[in-house]
Amino acid sequence: MYRGPRKPREQSDVEHKLIDLRRVARVVAGGRRFSFRATVVAGDKMGKVGVGVAKGIDTALSIEKALRNARANFIHVPLTKTKSIPHDIEVKSGAAHLLLKPAREGRGLIAGGAVRLVLSFAGVENASAKILSRTTNKLNNAKITILALKRLRAKKNHATPHA
């Protein structure tokens, strides 16, 4: 069924960045088959952010699939007027353990690695984050940050209205 020409999607406001690219192998009869696993963070810097993971036979394909996955898994982050998070939160999942704290206006984003990328793509400008575990796995740290942002609850007088 033909529905006419496709309209281009308006996704220009969404930014993305590759945080991890790994070569993975599976053993089949006759040897190993190699593919690539890409982890991408995408967000609009206004309260929406997502992390996507996908595999493909080459790097470009896996990155494109991971970006689609990240857009499909967008979450809404409650931000205060000062572009911070509404309250402290500590989350533990698997090997990853993360502490997020709000900060006063002008303090900046004090975080490192994948946590910093996820928070900045979510639009958080004033917050402090600390990875309390010893894991350096970027995928786990990005996922735990998303989990922490999901568990945030907006304060009634400080939160921005849902868009």
C-alpha cells in the first residue's frame, strides 16, 4: 500500500555520542564470526535522554542501530529551574553503584566518564556524581545513571512542566 512520499523525521534537536565500541565474537562451525557492539547516548539536553546498545556486522551499522535503540528508550528527567536534579539518589545494580547529588547554580557538572555524558545529554548542568563501585565498564555505568534518573521524583515547586 503506497502512502505517498515519506516525510523526513524532525530529530535534529537530538544529539548523540558513541561511548563504547567493542568487537565481539561468536564461535560457529568453522571458526569465529566477528561483529561489533556499539553503545550510544542520545538526548535533547532538555530533559530527555536514552542509552542504546546494538550489534552489527560493521561499525557504522551497529552505531546506527544503537542510536535508533537509544531514541526508542528515551526517558524524561525532572529538572529544577537551576538545571539540576531535584534530590540526592543512590542506586546499586549489579557491579555498578552510583551516587547523584544536586548542586547550586553555577557549580557545573561534576562527574566523569559515561555518567557525565548521560547527565549532560539529559540537560543536567549543576550536579555531582560519584561512582562508588570499582567497575569501569562504560555500559554498566551509563545504564545505572539512566536507572538513577528514572527513579528521580519531581518536587512540586521546582520542577519544570512536562513537555
